[in-house]
Amino acid sequence: MTRRTNTSNKRSAEARAFDRAVGERIKARRTKLGIPQGLLVSLTGGSVSRYESGSVSCPVYRLAVIAKALKCLPGYFLNGIET
């Protein structure tokens, strides 16, 4: 019998740290602009709280949508993060 593993546990520590860093930048930008999380959710159709907490990876397309809503380029969330 093959044992199933939880794929979320397979994310490396590096990947989790990267996702947290991106999430912190999303939250900081949203807060700086005074945009409530609920409004960002309605503008982007995404699960912003999970991205901001770093509990899940933000897909590139969704990051582009969030960036547009927050009036910046997607690279704003990525530049300078060590991998």
C-alpha cells in the first residue's frame, strides 16, 4: 500500500520563508495605501489573507492582479528577496 503524504509539508523552509516575505510585502503595501483586506479580496478575487500570512504560495498571475490593484508592478513584491 502506498502511503500518502501531505504536500503542504513538502514545501522547503526556503519556500515557506519566501512566501512569508512576499506576503509581508503585500500586506505592507495594502496597509500603506489604506486598503482594507476585504476590499483587496473583492478587487482581486483571491484569498489575500492566506497570501499575506505566507501559508500558501501566491501564483504569479494572482500576484500580477494584486499588484495592479495596489498600483505597483509585481516585481515590487519580489525584488531583493533572497532565495
